Amino acid sequence: MKKNLLTIMAVLLLSSTAPVYALDGAAIYKNPAKGGCAACHGKDAKSPIMNAYPKLAGQNEAYLLQQLKDIKSGKRNNGMSAAMKGIMHMVNDEEMKALAKYLSGLK
Ligand code: HEC
């Protein structure tokens, strides 16, 4: 009984921390553990929670990737970049690439 519970807990733990979404831009975009992009930019990436937040859907892929890198590194430091910079440690280079690709492909 106790053993079963441990197994279940181990499976839950593994499935929640394993990088199964590593290169799935759509999943990363909606994953709160990856910064929860959708929470600010909107589920469809074009209905941000604040009017002043940017719409991302359909934007040029190379541009998106560069902005992600620059916001993460602090190179891009507008009045509002700080809102996003705090979560950028949650995504690595490969994930940012997947995000840029996913977002640029949206209508
Ligand atoms: C806490 C709210 C918040 C979260 C979470 C957030 N962003 Fe942002 N994002 C912003 C704001 C605000 C800006 C505008 C920053 C500025 O003015 O420099 C921005 C800017 C951007 C830009 C640049 C857009 C442009 O047109 O130049 C991209 C790309 C972007 N976010 C993607 C993402 C992705 C991908 C994630 C998830 C990993 C994410 N954001 C998470 C608030 C957020």
C-alpha cells in the first residue's frame, strides 16, 4: 500500500518535471512553469491582459527570437520590459526558438 503510494507520487513528480514540452512552442507558451506567457499575452497571443502589452501572433520569427533574447539579457529594457524579464529565466535558448516559431506561425 505504502509502496503503491510512493510509486504514484514518483510518477506524478516525474511527469510534472520532465521536459516533455521541450520543443513544443504551443505547450511552452501556455505552461505556467515556463513563465506563463499566455497569462499576459493572451491565450491566442493577440489579446493581452493589458492594452499596452504587445500582441505576438504572426510577428516575424527572427524578430520575436531577438526580443526574447534581449529581454532576457536585459539589453531591451523599456519601462515595461521588467514585467516580463522576471520570468525569462524559466525558458532556455531552445525553448525561446520554439516559442518564436510557434508565435510567428499564428494568424
Ligand atoms: C508578466 C507579464 C508577461 C509575461 C508573463 C510574459 N510577457 Fe512578454 N511582454 C510583456 C510586456 C509588458 C512586454 C513589453 C515589454 C517592453 O515594452 O519592452 C512583453 C514583450 C514581449 C515580446 C516582444 C514583443 C514585441 O513586439 O517587441 C515578446 C516576443 C514576448 N513578450 C513574448 C513572451 C513570451 C514568449 C513569454 C513567455 C515565456 C512572455 N512574453 C511572458 C509581458 C509579459
